[in-house]
Amino acid sequence: MKVRKFAIADASFERSPGQDGEIFVANLIDQRHGAPITIGFGRYAPNQSLDETIIVDDVMVVLEGKLSVSSNAGTVTAGPGEIVHMPKGEQVTIRSHEQGAVTAYVTYPHWQEARG
């Protein structure tokens, strides 16, 4: 593999699996590229909510907007430049606020493979 740079313009978004809301993901690096991690962008329309059991370690960097992530441990809210780590096995609700959100994410291992 070589050093590469990605911009949101490089992303091809698709609806996040298992939900019918306005939440989209775009993998830029994943198992198809021989990398041990998945890297991509997420896009959340305003006031969306996603209930999920995290199946891989997931790191989300908020680039625009604001997201809240709730779990049994409480709720964290993150805005531009802030990072949320969601450990494997955690049950979470990810909620976008009135301005929606754009994120970058890194997962280990690959979330698509873990979904089966």
C-alpha cells in the first residue's frame, strides 16, 4: 500500500446498513485494499437516530455539525474536531442534531466483514 489522501469529494455514499433513515457511509479504504482497518466518511441528515450494537472498534471524528452517542455509561456529544470511540460490543444510539453531521471513521477490524 502507498500513502494516500482522501477528501469528502472522493466518497461514494450509500445508506448505512440496517436502517432506513438519512444516514450514509462511504468506505474509502477497507478489506478490498488489503488494509487492516476501514476508513471512510459518514453523513447524517438533521435529527436522525441510529440504534446499533457496535460489532468492531469504531472511532468517529466529527468534521461538521454535532452528534450525540448514548450508551449505558451515559451520553457524549461531539462537534467539529472531536473524536468519539465506540468499543466493540457497546450498545449505542447515535443521534444527529438540527444541523446534521459529517464524520470520518476508522474501524478495526472491517465493519463490512463483521456484519457478515
